[in-house]
Amino acid sequence: MRILVLGGDGYLGWPTAMYLSRRGHRVGVVDSFFKRQWESELGVEPLVPILPLRERVKLWRSVTGLNISVAEADLCDYGRVQAIVKDFAPQAIVHYGEQPSAPFSMIDQQHTVLTQTNNISGTLNVLWALRWHAPDCHLVKLGTMGEYGTPNIDIEEGFIEIEHNGRKDILPFPKQPGSFYHLSKVHDSHNILFACHVWNLRSTDLNQGVVYGIETDETALHDGLATSFHYDEIFGTALNRFCVQAVAGMPLTLYGKGTQKRGFLNIRDTLRCVELAISNPPGAGEYRVFNQFTEIFSLRDLAALVKSQGGKMGLAVEIQHLENPRVEAEEHYYNARHQKLVELGLTPHKLSDVLIGSMLHHIQRNAHRIRRESILPRIKWDRTRRAYAAPAAPVLTGTK
Ligand code: USQ
């Protein structure tokens, strides 16, 4: 199959491109490289240096004999998006090409507007390009479990049957997201649902939980094929951060009580879920939602697992409760359905001591590269607290 991976330079995009390439698909990657610029504007970097995308693609060819094509494009440039879709004629598009961080979107007015302009306009351009040039193509869009927030009822997969004043309907599940980033994904979901309805497009919205992990079967083939693994307060996510903090000898940063619960999944399962979605496409006009996570943990439980495994490896791991920099429920009900990918054949890689141990070992080999000053949270959601002074250049990359 001909598959375009948008955001193919990123933490998930690059491993997805290699995974699909190795399974015999003709893969093209598209990226604006804005994320690399935002990293340098904000003074953060991945744990291991990441080769430029074209060099990683060359290395991939020399290691496996397989070709991945590369296009540099800002998805907000509709002319470029159209040209790429016409030229490549994709049968599936895996769309990761968005600003991916909640804290980034909460820094200040500019970062909020950039996040929503970049994410929502980019996705609208992809939808219009599909409508004109590839209406049968399956859009596999990376959404987030954070679109739902933490309601006091069970979370369904995208839709819920509601009875109201004696009438019933199946409606999109209510959305109560927790950041301007998560809101950008909600707006995308509505736009995609509408485009499927009016133009007969087909799409799977993957409402993904928090991904953890450094290695996939493909990144393990060569050091130069590594993926962009972050642990800083902006682009790093919970478990990845905890593992780096354990190795750096810094206390694990639990925000507030740490009783918040989220859905998590291993990076290897992300790749398998995308493959399952691609090989079981929806019908024309169908918009469907899969909740893409494999296990629910509280942050406190995750920190305890890292502390226990770190202890077995001789690391003295402390856990610290910080004043929560976010405005979010800490004690809440959380029960989210996640059946559809399992029904299609997903066999999850469950979190285990062995898995945490292998992440810790991997990080230990690069411990000298950890930038401790990028770890503690300084970006605050609450308007009464002092704003974060980003060490950013005056003009933000990607502002349209
Ligand atoms: N948290 C801590 N300590 C930390 C970092 C985070 O306690 O050092 C807590 C946060 O307060 C939050 C939870 O962990 O309650 C998750 O935070 P996160 O930074 O790991 O993840 P989040 O900001 O929610 O976003 C990440 C990805 C995003 C994806 C989302 C899935 O960056 O792209 O959409 O996970 S989900 O969380 O299910 O919405």
C-alpha cells in the first residue's frame, strides 16, 4: 500500500515509517521540521542526538535495502499539501504532523495560537487535499484520550447513546479537554467527522493515551535510527520523564497528589495499532474512533513502579509531590473503553519491571547527556501564578 506519514521526523512518526516500510508498504514521510526549531527556541533537546531525516532515510536504505521518500512541507501551505497528495497518490495517510505538547500550548498567547493554527489549519488542508485528489484514501489521524477529559462516567470509543426527553440518538462523546493542545485535537475531530459526512471521506481517529518507550524493533537495528525521545517539561511525557529522573538521581516529579489516572501504551503498540487501523479501513463516508491505550495507571502507581525497579538496579529513587502546574482533576473516576483495537488483533506489550528496567538501562548509557535544568515544570496553567518566561526567539517558527 502507498502510505504517507505526516510528521515523519517525530517520536512516533519515524518509528511508524520504518515499521510500515519493513512490512512491504511504499512509505513517504512529510515533515516541516518545525519541532526541531521549537526545541532549539525553548532550549530543550532529545536524549540522544537525532540525525537529519534525509540521513536517517539513507541509513535505513543501507541497513535494510528499503526506500522511504521524504518531502519537506508545512501542512499550513495548502499548495504543498495538494502537490504531495497528487504526486504520491496515498491509499492511507497517517497524520502525526501537529504540535504535540500540552505545556507548549499553555506557555503564552503566541504558543496557544501557534498550536491551534498549526494543528487545525494543517488538518483542514489535508482534508481538502483528500477531497479533491484522493477521496478514497484512509486518513488515520492521531487524536488523544485527553479529548474526553475525566468525566464522572465511563468513556466510550468516540460515541455514546443518549436518551433525552424520551428520544434516543448516538452522538459524539462529550469533550472536556485539559489544554489548548488537547482542544486542538477536539476541533480536528469535529472537522474530520464533518468532512467524512459531507465528502464521503473515510477516517480513523486514534484517541491515543500517553506513549512510553525508547526502542522499537526498527530503531534497534542501528544507533542512527533512534527516535526523538524527550524527557523535558515540554515535550517529555510522564513515564519517560520518570525513567530519566531516576537515572539522573533527581526526585520523580509527581504533579499534585499523583492520583490522576491516564491510559498508557508502549511505543511498539502504537505502531501495531496504526497497522491494524490501516489494514482494516472504514467504509466510504465512515468516521470511527478507536481508544488507543492498553492499560490505565495513576501517576503515583507509575512512579512507584519506577522507584521499585530503579531500587533493584541500585538507583536511589525518591518521589516528590510538586504543586501541580496544571489545572486538572487529581481525584477522579476513570474508566475508558478500549476494545476495538483488541478486537482487530492487538496483543498489548504490558508494562513490567523488565520493560522499565530496559528503559532505565538504555537511559543509563546516555546519562551524560541529560540536561537536568530542563526537567522541573515552569509552565503554569493557572492565571494567578507567574507566567513562564520562555527563552524563545521573538518570532515563533511556524506562526502563520
Ligand atoms: N505528570 C506528572 N509528572 C510529570 C509529567 C506529567 O505527574 O512529570 C502528570 C500530568 O499532570 C498529567 C499526566 O501526568 O496528569 C499526563 O501528563 P503527560 O505530560 O505525560 O501527558 P499529556 O500532557 O497529557 O500529553 C501526552 C502527549 C500528548 C498526548 C497525551 C495523551 O504529549 O501528545 O495527546 O499524552 S493523554 O494524556 O491521554 O491525553
